[in-house]
Amino acid sequence: MNNETKLSPLSERVADSANPPNGMGFRTDVQGWDRRTLERFQLERLNRLLERVLRENAFYRSRYQCNSMQLSSLDGLKQLPLMTKADMISDADSGIALHHSYAPEAYRRYHRTSGTRGRPMVILDTDEDWAWWVATWQYVLDACEITASDRVLMAFSFGPFIGFWSAHDACLYRRCMVIPSGGMSTAARIDLIHASQPTVIFSTPSYAIHLGQEAESRGKSLRHSSVRCVFVAGEPGGSVPSVRSAIESLFGASVMDHAGATEIGPWGFSSASGDALHVIESEFLAEYVPVQPSSRMQAPEHLPTASGETDLLELVLTSLGRTGAPVIRYRTGDMVHPDFREVAGESNFVRLRGGVVGRVDDMLVVRGVNVFPSSIESIVREFPEVGEYRLIVQKSGALDELKLEVEDRQHSPDRIAEKLLLMLQLRIEVVDLPEGSLPRSEGKSRRVLDRR
């Protein structure tokens, strides 16, 4: 695996990743490069990463059984094993992931994964790596057209989960006014929005809908407030048309989707059309592997194609600028549909149509049909009278059955069941519950209850 290659001077014309220019965009010219030029740049970044990681990181030296490696092409990356969260989990009480390069005292940031799929894992960042986070976020803020004149309200609790911590610092770097709202109730946040006049709100998609609906019910609608953009992340939904439409209606504002993870970094932002996510390919190498031996699946309702089918692949990412906790060929678990066609007026970075369609570990197979929770949500959000919902998976004899619980102000669950049957070809029991009976969360929602 020691394929030596001489690095071209291309990277010498580009600013260092830890020093974004003037805080107003991080190498925006890269988004206009043709794919061949971009891949040359990615190869240079990858080889610099491998050189440093194999010098400083015992985990990867052991994993790759070598002390140095230079690749002659991006195809050489396929020589290296894929990586999962299980490879990084530590048995130590600290929970610090195994793939860190240095001793804990070298780090300045402490965050934990959300723990929605198993034991939380601690990820640390050095000052240099946190500067990379902030720099990479500049792409995302550019896509949202956030400037120093914006007031940004962070509608999340400031705990150890990465949440919007990096966005908070990236907005401060851009000299925005940042308004924290950690520890506040939804009612208090609504009052704060009216009082502080933010132009942008950062939230999860589900909490944004709850926030808007709660404001409506209290006679304090946000439809004509100062908010021009609702920036959503943390769970799928921001690229689903019905979810976007629900948020846009409640706030009278545009919606910007974003994707990232504690282990990986802030890797994606909405396309100009809003129906896809761009991978920030200057900072992340994206690969795509089959979800199962045959990756031909029924397309989710919000990802239509002419044939009714699409190739759904699992997104694999390599973070090119993070050396204190590097991830190389990391299986994200996110199912995506990559599209490399150039679209006029948009970034040349690869588009993931429909954003993150779902997660490999969330996909349900019910009576031989693949069902994605995001598909259920896309249908539910077509009914603005529905507040919260929950999907229950249970056994009926030898078969898996789905039950959908909804808080429906119209108290007419049959119309929702008919729509689900029409779109998914599945009979799903829909049960109407009293308003306020289902749990809410400002973080990642847990709307699937598996009782099998």
C-alpha cells in the first residue's frame, strides 16, 4: 500500500483549512471546479492526511499495518478497510473513542454522540480541528446567505451532544449576533423570538414544526416575524418537500437543510432548489456502498423517479481536515442517492437527491416492503392539522405490523391511513390521540417505537 506519488502544486494556490479568509466564505471558488480538478485537490488533501495520521496516530498504524502511505489515485482508497462506529467504541469508563491521535490533555473540545443508537461515544477536538469545523461551516453559512447583519437564535440545549455548538462558533466567527436559548421552554423561546427579532433560527426539523405550531396555538404566530430562514439539522426532513413546506408555512420563511455528525464534521448543505444536499467535497471524500446485496429498493415517496425505483446507497465519508480524531472511510449509516450532474446556478459539489433518505439501521421491512420512517413523515406532514406523531412496530403472529399514532386536530385518522395506503401500498392502522399526549424533543426525535 506504499504507492508513492508526487504532489502537484495545486494546493499551494488554496488557503490552509484552519484559516478561512475573512470569515466570509471558505474557498468558495472550489465549488466551481470541474470534477477532475476537484479530485486532484482531494488526492493531495488525502495524502497529506495519511502522512500525518500514520505519523501521529497509533490506532491507524495498527489498523493499516504500516507507518506511511501515499496513494497515486483516489481509487487507492479502496485498499483500506471501511470503518464503523463499532471500530471506535472504547470499553474504558471515559467513553473516549479509540481513534484519537493524542493524549486527552492535547484537546480543547469535548462532545458526545447522541446515543440514539447505542452507547454515547466521546469525541474530542484540538484547537486546530475546531478551527477546521468553523472553517468548513463557512460553506454552509454562505449557502444560507448569513452575514454579519444577521441575528441567529440557537433553539437547542447546550449539552455535550454536538448539536449546533460548531454552528454557534461559526456564526460568531462571521460576526453575527448569536442568541442562545438553552434551558428555555418552548413558550419562553417563542417570547424570546418576538423580543430579540432573530433573522435565522437553528433547530431540528421536528422541533421547528413544534415551535411554530405552539406559537400558533398561543396566538403568537411566527408567520410574520423577523425570521427569514429556518436552518434545520440533526435528523432527516429538511430536504423532504412536505416537511419543508410545513416549516415554511409556520414561519413564513425559507428552509435550509444541513447534515453533519460528531464523529465526522459538518459535511453537507442544501442545494439551491432545496431538494438535495451537497457534500462539501473540498473537506470530505464521499464514497457510496450498497445498502444490501441488491440495492434496488422502492423509492421513498419524497424521492420520485420515472421508474418508481432508485439506487439507494450508504454514504461513506473521509474527513480530510481533522487530524486529532480522524475518520477514514467511515460508514455513516445514511442512505442517499448521489447525482453528479451539474445544475446551473448550483454548486458543482455532488448532490444527494432528497438529502438523507433514511438510515440503514432505521429501515423497516414490513410484509416484504421496505419502509423508511422519513417516507412516513413526508406523508404525515402533508396534513397540517397533525401536530406530533409516533410510529409503532409490533408483531402480529409471524408478521410485522405498523401502527401510527397521531395528534390530529381534525380527528379524522382514516384520511391519513388512506394516503399511506395509496403512497406506500401498505395498510397502516392510524390512531388519533389527544393533543399533547406524545413526547416532544428539541433534539433528535425518537418517533419509532419498536416492540418486536
